[in-house]
Amino acid sequence: MALVSNNTALNYLLSKLLEDYESKPSHPTAAPVVATNDHLEVIYILLLLGFFGFFTFGIMMSYIRSKKLEHSNDPYNVYIATDIWRKRDKASLKAKVMENYKSSFVLENQHAVEQPTSHIPEVNPS
């Protein structure tokens, strides 16, 4: 089964496209300028953007301000503010270190210590 190429339809299509392209004017014409009263629409859009910006800025500033406030009854801030806790922690740490130091001791295994005078026998591989 042989494929027969049909170039006539393709040639017709290409020639039709070329004729349409050549018949169009080469320079596009600008659309006519129509004077309208769009001033109120612009003011409306600017007004909406202004309200949106005002509320967004207000919410952002109130959030930032609430994060900066330190509540005096907050236990974390009370702990940080007082130096008494640091002194108590330092004293308890020293006591724990001394307790651990006093309860520690060293055991010496005489058989594990290196003995240069005694000879360890070697096992020969056979």
C-alpha cells in the first residue's frame, strides 16, 4: 500500500493564507480615543485601597504591640527578671557536683594493669 501525497490541498491553503496576509493593511490603525468621565471610578478604587491599607496597617500594628508587651504576672518573665533564681541554681549545682565528687571512687584491676615482667603466651596458628 503506497502513500500518495496530495499537495494540491496544501498548496491551495498556503496560497489562500498568503493572499489574506497581503490584502491586510501593513500598518495597524489606532483605536479612536473616546472621552469619558471615569474620574469617579478611579476615586472609588483609590478609596477602597486606602480603607484596605488602613485596616491592614492597624491590625499589623496591634499585633506587633501585643507581642512586645510583657505581662508582669507571667511566671517566665518573673523568673528571668529576678536574680535570686540564678543564685539558687548556682548553689544547687555546686552541691550536686560536690555530692557526686564525694561519692565517686576509682577501682583498680591488678590483672588489667600492664605487667612488663610477665610474658603472655602467644597462640600459634596451625
